[in-house]
Amino acid sequence: MLLGKMSTQLTNINKSIKALVEEAFPHYKILEIKNSSENGNNFLGLIFEITISKKKEGNQLDTSYLILKTAPPRRNPGNTEIPTDLSILDWQLAHIGSPALDILFFIFISTVKDLRQRYYMQLIKSYYKSLSDFLEKLGSDPNTALPYEVLLEHLEKFAAYGLFTSILINSTNLKESDDIPDFCSSDSDDAFVMMLSVVPKRDYIHRIRDVVTDMIKYGYRFTDPLI
């Protein structure tokens, strides 16, 4: 029953997101949410499919990985068959993948066009410098683990992830507090869908257009076969 409600909610969220995108880009068909036998026919499933690509070409990272749902139980030294404690961990989107995913998520959700126009490449270089220093402290060679050129390739490869998450999360970030339902007291299974249905269209559409415009400017063409 719960899975059925979740499936219905995801389908409705998918429709809400598509409607927002169609209004933002009435003359362009740049997004397509496709069926996925593994991850389901829904918007979140598409994000999941992008981030867990198992392709490996050249210097690209192999992003095949296992998402954990629970931690191994602690066993009683006296009887290893009886656990003495169990920790349940919520990993959500935690996975082994390219740092480009985190960069795309943070920058295109948390910044505006003016800031990106002035500091985007500087932020990327500063991030890579910090990452390189950290890898060196761990005894690794950043030029082997993740060359700067490969990071730039990953930003282009996974640009769709940054776009889709920006479309989804900015639709909630740009809301008035009065338009956000109380999920703790709400009896409606469609509370989240209702929240997506009311967004400040002018600010939201302007923000998403800026994201797409900037991504195209940086050479992110959304032509990766994963999309």
C-alpha cells in the first residue's frame, strides 16, 4: 500500500515538474523523462539512473556502486549469531561517484547567474585545489586520481543531473513560507505534490532559464547517451 502511494506521488511529481519545464521553455523540447525498467517511470528515477551509470570510458570514473540501506550489526563476542546492536543509516543518494555531481548540485541550486558569471571557473579551480591538497595529505596523486581536465569532462557529462535537481529543488526553495504545507500534521498523501504546484513562477522560470543558459555557455549540451 505504501509503495503504491509513493508510486502515485512520484507520477504526480513527474507531471508537475514537466508542466513547469514546458512553461519555462515553450519553444524548446530539451527534456524528456523516459521509461526505465530498473528505476521506474518517474522524475526521481531519471536522476537515479544518471548518477549510477556503469559506463567506463577512458579516464571516466567507473560509477558502479552499491547503495547501503543498513549498517552491519554489532555481534556479541560470546555468540556471534546474536547481534547486540543495530544502526539504521539513511544514505539517500550517498554513493561513490564523481565530485562533479556535488559541484553541479551545489552551484546550480545555491547560486545565481550574476555570481556564476563572475566566479564560476574560479570556484571550480578553488574546489579542485582544495580536493588536490586533501588527496595529497592522504598520500594520493590528484593528477592520477582525478586530473583537472577529467573533472571538467565530468561537469559536462553529468550536467543533466545539475539541471534536473535545480528544476526540482528550486521549485521548493523559491516559495513563500505560507505556501509550504506542514508535512508533520498533514493528512494528505499529496502534500508534496501540492507544494510543487504553487511556485513563484516569475522568479522560478527566470532562475531555471539562467541555469540552462549558463550550462550551454559552459558547453554542457545535454547530449550524453544517459539522457
